[in-house]
Amino acid sequence: MTSPTTAAPSAATSTVKSRATAVAAATVAAALVWALGKAFGAEYEVAQGDGKDPMDVNVGLVIVFALISSLLGWALLAVLEKFARPKAATIWVVVATVVLVASYGMVFSADTTGGTKTALALVHTAVGAVLIPMLWRSARRGA
């Protein structure tokens, strides 16, 4: 009788799994922080101007934007690894941090309450705080 053999996961499979986990964790973190903000009274309504009704920043919108931005971060890291491998992780962390800091500009310039601004800033921070270190750790280094 022979026993089945199991192959160790390839490096590519491990990288994909790590990065998918990072994207999922960042998205869940955004939703959880949004829910905490809601529980503490954040209204999540942002005026749109031009006489339009205020936009409701609901949890679905938060999830979609966290997911899209996380996937874009993953894609950028993959491109950098292809074309700038020795410095890909460093370049990616700098770009990701700049994007996170720039995103606060949108939050703090929004026409909404201070509580909503704070809650939204914390949502942005949660995504960055989870995604940046997790994707950085998954980066392939070397030539």
C-alpha cells in the first residue's frame, strides 16, 4: 500500500494566499471600524453640494472602497516586483503611505460633522494599518 504524498505549497501560492488574506483583513477592519463609528454616533452623511441630497457613507460603500483600494495596492506591488524587484517593497511602502496620507485630505475637506470626519479617518487608518504591513511582509525581495 502506498501513502499519498502532499506537495508543499509553492512560493507563488503562498504569496497569493498571504495577499488575499491581507486584502480580506483590511476590508474587514474597515467595516469593523465603520461599525464602531456608527455605534459611537457618527452620522456618515457627507454633503455633495449643488443642491443634491447628502451622500450616505454606508458599510457597503466602505467595503467596496476598502476592497478596491486594497486590490489596487496588491496590483501595484506585483508590478513593482516585476519591474523593480530589488526595491519593490520599499517603493511600495512609500507609495502606499503617501496614498494613505493623501486620503485624509478627502476626509478632512468633506462637508460633514467632526464625528463623521474622525470616524472616516479611522476607517482609512484601519485599512492602511492592516494592509501596508501585511503586503510589505509578502513582498518578494532580491534580484
